[in-house]
Amino acid sequence: MAGRLEGKVAIITGAGAGIGAAHAEAFVREGAGVAITDIRPEAGDAVAQKLKAAGGNVISLKHDVASEDSWAEVVEQVAAHFGKLTTLVNNAGLNHMRGVEDETVEGWNHIVSIDQMGTWLGMRAVMPHLRASGNGSIVNISSILGIMANVTCLSFHAAKGAVRVMSKAAALEYAERGVRVNSIYPGMIDTQQLATMLPEEREMIRTSIPMKRIGLPEEVANCSVFLCSDEASYVTGAEIIVDGGLRPG
């Protein structure tokens, strides 16, 4: 059923690869105008060129989600190009494997500035446009590690756990103001990070998942399509876990 996002204009951060690129493809397929943003402009441009060739209404912008000024520039350019802005997918994120004693202040601040502060800066930057649309939607991509604990991911846990509660707080704040805010929690998804793993490491991960397979980026994007569509008009503050049953219930 194509056209579920007709009339929507979305910013999708970190859309130069992986889950973000899958979002861009899914949103274009469903009729949305899409601003692909990424800290690596060449990656965003490559995705945009592919979607434009297929008839998509797409632009690509360099974007540092940890920068207040960068957010202001992106929102201004998107509104000028498309004439409006209705939707945000806060997907850009970063992780590194450090625990309590080997994390550094610099490393902590780097992860938190992108994963947590970047999410807040994005919501704040787009909110006037989303409120004006009367039917705005934000999807914040957290992580299964924003809900459950693992070793040596301390700053990532902190940031993605914060995204979880921030999403709920924003959903309550804007429930009567025409903006819905929801969040998604991907588990092990087949992205570039997993591609660098040894075959035995991937197999260990696969067998730990109840569905016995690693998820696909488009399976995360499909959930966002629903949440950003009018089909989800009564859905705000919700959490969707996309992990193959790794954390049921």
C-alpha cells in the first residue's frame, strides 16, 4: 500500500547508511519528501542520488547532530526547499565499547553529545514547524541497550536510556499541541557494524536471538513508516522493540 506518507516531509538523520538509509528508501516509497542528513555528505549524497533516480523527492545535507547551529541550518534549508516540515526521525547515533573504568570524560561526552543531546536538539529545532503542521510526528531511534544492560557500553546505555525517557516526556508535553513522539528500540540489525565482525561472532549473536536471525534495517524503517503515518494518529509515547524476541515483554 504505497502513499502512506503522502504530504509528509521528513528529516532523517544518519541516513547515509544502514538503518537511516533504509528509512529514506521506505519514506520515499510511501510518498514523503525526504531530507537525508549525515555527517558524511558523500554517503548521504549517494543515497539521495539512488532515490532521485527512482523518482524520489529528496535532498541531501551535511549535518552534525551535536551542533545547535547545524540543526538550525538544516531545518531552514528543508523548510525552504519543501515549503514545510512535518516529520523527524532522530536516527543518527554512535557507540563504542567502554566500561566503567576505561571510559573517559572525552569519550563519554562524545557519545552523549550525539546520541542524547543530538536527539534533544533535533526535537527542539523542528518543533515549531511540526506544531504549525498540526499533524507532526517524531520517531527517536534508541536501542535495545536503552532498555537492557550489557557490559562495556556504559555511555551508550546512558545516552540511549535517556532517549527513552526524553521521548515519553516530549510525547506528554506535545500531546495537545499536534505533535506525536514515539521511540523504537532496535536489537541486532545487519548494519556496517555487524559486517565487521568475525563469522563466529555473528553466529553467536544469531543463535542468541529467539527468532534465530539478525534483523534487517528495513524492518526498523517499516515501524517508523507506521508511526509517522496517519494510521498511528492515536499513538504517542509508544515504544516498539525490534529485536527478534531478544527481550520479550
